[in-house]
Amino acid sequence: MSQRKIAVAIDGPAGAGKSTIARAVAAELGFIYVDTGALYRAVGLYGLRKNADTASADQMLPLLEEIKVELAYVEGEQRVLLNGEDVSQAIRVNEASMAASNVSAIPGVRSFLFDLQKNMAKTHNVVMDGRDIGTVVLPEAQVKIFLTATPEERATRRYNELLEKGQKVDFDQLLAEVKQRDYNDSHRATAPLKQAEDAVLVDTTGLDKEQSIEKILDLVRSKL
């Protein structure tokens, strides 16, 4: 019988640094990193390209038959493929972020991506981040972390990130979007954002990237 794979589940609100930290932790441990948010962004992006209302199940569900989302690993780096096209950069724009929030509230979209996420964890040691990994996708994960930071801290990080990319952004609008996304994610009917009962709460407010990564690594190693 094959040995059970190790799963590290990192949940938390938008902008908490989940993907940055999860990617670094996976690299350090030699695990596969699975960014579930990227999968929802890819579905949302497809909806946007088809001029669909990404919040409408009636408009989005028929499109799923046309969508093939895959995760590829190039030199250890996760790439997101949408019908064979590498959309790793395209899914990072703000519109794709809001579209991801919309489609992730549709139960049919969640079940469409659920098997893909489960299968990754069956075949690899994974660090997986998202909104409902510890509660719904991998409730049996050996390590569960709920990563958070204040809305202001998360908006500031996003603001600086976009400025570095040369994008003009309004901080107040970003903060409003972060709060709106928090509300949407925690109040949706299907798999709302919440801390698993056995997850460790980690608040990264005031910590830089390196400190946050080190804190999570220490926690994972102590658990494993």
C-alpha cells in the first residue's frame, strides 16, 4: 500500500499572502504547490472573455463544457493553462480577481474544480492554498493554517505590488474591494471562507514576507 501523501492546507482571505508563502514553503519542503485561487481565476477569465456575467450560474455553467484548466510545473514553478494557453499572467489582473470571487460562489464551478484539487493531493505531497482547503477540499490535511492580516495591511500590500508593476491604482478603491471580497467570500452559501476548527491562526500584520514564510515553515515542521 502506498504511503499517504502529506498535505498542508493554507486558507485565508484575499491578499493575506497565501500564494507567496505557500509557494515558498512548498519549495523549501520539496512539495508541489497548488494555487486553487488560480483555478477559479482561470474560469473567471474565460467567463470575462465570453462576455458572461461571472456571478450568474445560468451563464457560467454552460461554459464549463468548453473549459479545460490544468496546472503545469515548469522548473518547479506553477503555470496555469486554460485550454492549453498559459494564462498565468492574464489571471492576475483585478478584473480576473473579482471574476474569481464571483464564480467561486457557484456550486457547479466548485464541483467542477474539486476533483482536480483532490487528485493533486492524492498523488503528491502538496501545499495547497485557498478559501476552503482545510474545511472542504482537504479536511484530512495533516497541517492546517488560517492565514490573515488586517484589511488595511492587505490593501497596502496589493497597492505596492500593483505600483511596482507600473499600474495606477486608487488605495481607497483597493481597500473597498478587499473588504467587499472578504464579505463575499465569507457570506457565500457554498463553502464560505472560515477557519477550520483544527487550523492554527497566523496573523501576518506587521510581518514582512521573509518573517511570514519563516513563521509558517516553523509551524509546518513542528506539526510534521
